[in-house]
Amino acid sequence: MEVVSHMHGKNMYEIGYHILPYFLNDWERFKHIPLGVRAHSTRVRGSGMMDNGIEKPNVHVTLSSRISAEDCTRLNLVTSTLRM
């Protein structure tokens, strides 16, 4: 995998991958992002809760890809970057 999404990449870089309560707590900030993009973000990130404004996911997503470590950090993901 070399890109997050050819179609929704711009939006994914804007919002990253988060649990549903993250978006619900700041709905106004994300309301311009298509619902399908937000849904994809929460399906990848999984369940969790917000605790005093801190996102507490139940799972951690790690990518093994050609997506840079910097981009994975920006997307709120962990990386194990493949080098070829």
C-alpha cells in the first residue's frame, strides 16, 4: 500500500483515523467531511472512549506499508514501514 486512498486521501489526511466519540465530541469541526469518510475512519480505528478529552481506543492499528512514518503519525496510526 502506497497511498491511504486515491479518492478520499485529502479528507483522511485532514481528519485522520479516530474512534467515533472523537468525532461526536467535536461534530461542528468535522461536519463538512462526508459521512462515508468519517465512517471509514471509525471502522478502521475501532471502538474506544474519550476520557477528559483524551482518545482511548480499544485497539491500535499498525500499518506495514510504503506510507511514510510521518504520514502514519499524521493519520493517527502506527507504522512499520516496508523498505524495498
